[in-house]
Amino acid sequence: MSERKKKALLISLILLLLLAGIVGAVICLSLKGSGVIHIYSEGKLVRTVDLSVGGEYSFTITNSRNNTNTVTIKDGTISVTDADCPDKVCVNTAPIGDDIHPIICVPNQLIISPEGAYEP
């Protein structure tokens, strides 16, 4: 392979890596949430919370079988702080804020999800 072709190949590879980095950054930034959280119980939207409003408060979501989850808003995050489900996975899930992962309580059919990340 000639020296000229090696340089062209190297430049093409560098430009491709740069383009991939830019596309990756755009995707990561677009996945950042808006701070609006949707809470679904048994597949139905029951509450919308805007984490940018601030304040600290808790409320309880009760489904049709009288299962409960206590949801707490604090420091721009939302978490499940108590639940009557047997495994408590939702209680042990890290609070969410402006990220894209949900909090799910399978036994109580509760999903807490950033806007746009989950639609039933």
C-alpha cells in the first residue's frame, strides 16, 4: 500500500471515530430527562411530578387490590420509600432524577418513569 493511501486511510479512520463520538454525545444528551416523571399504577397514568419545582413531600399510591407504595420527592429526585410488596426491590432502587432508568414494583404494578422513557 502506498504512503498516500495509508495517510488517506488514517484520516478516514480519525474522521469516522470523531463522527461516532459526536453522534454518541448527541444520543446521550438527548436521553437526559426533562425532570418530569410519570407514575403508572396498573398500566394507567395516575400522577405526573415535575422534579424541577422543588420541595420535599411524600404521597401514597394505592392500586385496586389495596397494595401501597409510598413515593417521596426530595432534592430533585423521586424514590419509593415504603411498599407492602414482599421483595422491596422498588424501595431498594436508587432514587431517580434527570436520568432515564425507571423504578418498578412488579408485585404492585407500579412504574415510576421519566417522561418519554415508558408509555404503556
